Amino acid sequence: LGVEEWRVRGAMKLFADGATLPFVARYRKEQTGSMDETQLRSLQTATERVEALESRRAVVLKTLRAAGTLTPKLEAAVNGAATLQLLEDIYLPHRPKRKTKASDARDKGLQPLADLMCSKPSSAFTFPNALYLEPLAAASNIMKMLGGGTPAEALEGARDIVAEEAMEDPDLRAFARRVLSSDAAVTTKPRSKTSDPNNAFTAYHAFSCTVNRLRPYQTLAIARGDKEKVLSFKIQVGFGEKDDAARRVQERVGTAVEKKLSENVQHAPQTIGLWAQQRKTAIADGITRLLLPALEREWWKEAMDRAEQGSLETFATNLRSKLLQPPVKGKAVMAIDPGFKAGCKVAVVNATGEVLASKTVYPLRSAKDASATLSALLQEHACSAIALGNGHGSREAEHFIAAEVKAGRLPDTIRVTIVDEAGASVYSASEIAAKELSTMDVTERGAVSLARRVQDPLSELVKVDPKSLGVGLYQHDINAKHLEKQLRDVVEGAVNAVGVDLNTASPSLLQYIAGLHAGTASKIVAHRDTHGPFPSRASLSKVAGVGPKAFQQAAGFLRVYGSANPLDATSVHPESYKAAKALIKKVSGGAKQGAGLIPEGAQASADTRKEAQELGVGDATLNDILDALRHPDRDPRDTLLGIAPPTFRSGKALARDVG
């Protein structure tokens, strides 16, 4: 994370005490050294990884104890494993396995021969005499003891045991990963000549790339092609012919394995070479049959994990841009949901999103009649902003508008913007839409949603499942739980960054406020419907289910406009009201304040900061309070978040460029 330990400990303590991330980021800056939302989320992710490691460590220790294989040395190694991968490597030789060639050989009693192959003493062979035996002689001896089988079969079984033991050595696996991973390459091809009839995966018909250079979209495309039985892929260490690549692997890894296995070899000079050849054969088999397939699975999993993370970040960035696009405030908006046979659905909403009119026009049948209807609606409702959906027929609708402006049947003062329709049909058929627009047909609701998306994207888009908003490709190819969590985190961050009006926010919006959830959001709206608008932030405590903790977490992100206390309409938290009032008194000095509660240039003096500290307010919170008091009505989406507002083109420009 690159932050001091005290800041991490402060944040972790707050999370342990039940604080939400938006609350910690906004109102507990002194305890975290002003860690931002990204840092805090990274800390939560890192904490989850540590918890997963510790949980797995406990399971491994419990399993080893139950099996009676936990030695002090092994326990120390398990407890010292700093990563999940290292922990699994240490556990691998002791993990219960399905039947393997090595386990079959052990069941046949060939472990002593495998031990002798590496100069390890056993009860079946007498040392040092056994060290003078050649491999075939030793195999014959043990076969006589076991009562059956040939020496060649015995040596093969012993080699299987040596291969498994060598390939499961944690140090050797780490070495192999280190020297081979940079050369691991994925190659793809069609499963057959007819497996890709639509040429959807043409780019991957003869594709090759090192695994660590795969782009997220490439990895996910290969995975989808494999899942749909269109593509086949393989991972191979190094480019070139398979035999040449295998030889290079043996040279790089096999030599190191043999060196380690031969460190304590004590065979007699006349037999040492023969035993070395047995080990070499075992190592080559182990690398090809056991190590490489395991590493190839690891590398592909890592590639998929990287692809998933990259995709999640892309989805998050795209969703954030959609949600936090600056709203078009205080204006009526006409929206056109384009269509051909069924016509274009038209809706006009006023500045607060209330539906004023809804019509269907048919530009293809009669452009004059359609433009007359639009012109009348624009004039009747003093509307000049038009939101045009980008769905099927959008281009034709745009040309229609341009032509009608050029012909003088639509005013050239109109301003047109293109709106993303993703998720509009989902909203139209939802329970939320049925409740909000109960008198409208499902096909008419989409236009209303498009208009509101221009007026307040955040409030409208939270009504739709984020996965339906078209924020990225391959959504169905990554972990559904991870995607849902990432997108929810983005929505939560966006909603709390902006804040919501307690007296107008929908349950869909309120549920994302820190400390609240769907249940409490519904109760808040029900209380509002029964008792009328909330007169103050403090009155939120009267809602069943909103206890002191929930109130503490949520209050700062809720605005109550028209409250007797003007601080209720700011981002100042109620716990800091006393300090805020003292600041207003200190720094206003009777000067003209404009739209703010204090003058624009007001600063806190040393005395003021000292007084704030006495009131329990640190410098970071003090600066936030001052900023909130200077600009109580500022919407952070307008200037602070760096996201471009919707682009409007005038009717005159549209007629010139499109018509």
C-alpha cells in the first residue's frame, strides 16, 4: 500500500468496529492519515487475502494433525509460509491424493527401492552393502522379498515414487516457476474446420503469445472460445517444436533437480552412474508428466485472475463514468427512444423528472406529422434539450431531426445529445418502473428513463442492475460474485461521493448510502410517505431500524434542504456541528457571504484551529468543514470528479453536420 503502519492500523480498527468505507474515507481522516477510498479498498482486499491465507493455514494444520504427519519441522514451515502458493507447495506432499502411479508403487512395497535410488537407508536394504548393488540387482532382491513382478517393473515403480517426491519439493517447484514462467506461451487454434462458422474467433485461429503478456480481453476470449468448443488451446514452455522446447526445459530444470537429488548420494563408484541414469529418467518423466501440467494450470489460472482483475477495473472505470456524469439541472428534457415499425417513443419530463407528456411518432410514415408533434411538445413545455437514445434506429432518428431543422419544421435552437440506452429495457420491465410509472405502458417507460438519465444519471442508473448497463465485455466469463462486489463498490462510492436528498431519494439510491441497506432504505421512504418530509437530519433517528450506528455512518451523506439548521444541507457531519458553528462565528466576521455560509476566501486562523482541536476536530476535518461551508450547494459532479458532461449539439450544427 505504501502507507505508514499507524495509518493502516487506524483504518483496520475502524473497520473492525463496524465503520463503513465511505464513512472512514470522509469522516475519519485523522485516524487514517487521509487514506482515500482507493487505498482503503486496497487495504480491505489485502486484509481479505491475509484472512484467506490464515484460514487455509488452519485447515492444513488441522488436517496434518489428524493424519499424524505434523512434525515440528513441518509445522514451522507451514506457519512460516507467507503466501498461499507457498503454503500449498509445502502441503502438497502430505495432502490426501487420489490414486497415482507413485501411490500404486508404494502400495506394492517399492518405497525402499526408491529410497535406495537416492541413497536413503531403509529396512529392506542393509547399508552400506546395498550401495554396491546395481539397479537391476536391487530390483531383483526387492521383488523376491515381495514375491512377484519383474525387476524392470520394480524400477519403473521406484522411478514413479522418486519423480513424485522430487516434483513435490517446494523449493524445486519455486525454482521451476522462476526460470520457466517467462517462457510460458499459449497457442490457440480452431477445434475443427467447421467449429467457428461465424468467424467470431478469427483472431485466435493461429494465435500465440507468452502468458504473462496476454491482455485481459485476449485471455477471456480464449476462455470463451474453449468453453463454447470453438477453440482449443495449450500452454507450452517456450516457442518452437515441442521436442526442442521439452529439451530446453529438461536442461534448465532437470539439471537442477538432479543436482539436488545427488547431493548426498553414496553409491559405490561402480554403480553410481547406473543409479544416476535411473534418477535422470525419473526426473524427466516427473517434469513432463507431473510438474509442467501443474505449472501450466497455475499459469493459466494466474492469467485468468489477471484478466478478471483487469476486466473488473475496466468495468469499474466505465460504470463510475456513467454514474458520475454531471447532471443537466433545472431543465425540462425531451427524450426520444428510436424505433422503426413501432415508431419512436417520446417523453417530456420537467426539471424534477416528472412526466409531462408521452407520445409515439412515426417519422418513416410521415416526417411532417412527427415533427409537428415534436415541435408542439417542445413549445408547450418550454423545452429545448433532446435526449436521443443510441439504440436501433438512432442514426435514422438523428437524420430525421436534422432534416426537419433544415426544413424549418423544428427550431434550430434545440440541443441534442445521444444517451446510452443500456439497461433501459431492463428498467422498463422492472418493479421499480411499474411503481414509478404505473399508468404508462412498458414500451413507453424507456423514453422517460432516457430523459432522467440526462437530468441525473446517478439517481436513474442506480435503479438498474449494474451488470445491465453495458460497462464492459465478457461479463459472463468472470466470477459473478467478484463482479457483483466490484460494481456494488463503485455504485456505493459514487452515491456517497455525491450525497443524496433525504426527502426525494428513491429506495434504489438510499440503499447505497453508508450504514443503510435495502431494508432500511424502504423503511425511510415508508416513513417519509406516512409522516411527510424529514424536517432535519436528526429526525432520521425516528425511523425503525436506523439506530445510533447506522445514523452515524449515514447522516453525513444525506442532505435535508429547507431544514432549520443550514448545516443539514451540507456535507458537514452532525458530530461536527458544534465545531462548524464556532467556525462560522469566527471566520464570517459579518462579511457578505454570497451562496456560502462563510465568505469564499475565509481561512482558519491559528486560534481557530486550536479551538477546533479542543472541540475534537483535526486539521483534515477542519479543512473539509471550511470547504463545505464555503460551497454548501456544490455538486462534486460538476467540477471536482473530472468526468465530462454530456455533449449537446445545436439544431443548427446538427442540420449542418448530419442533414
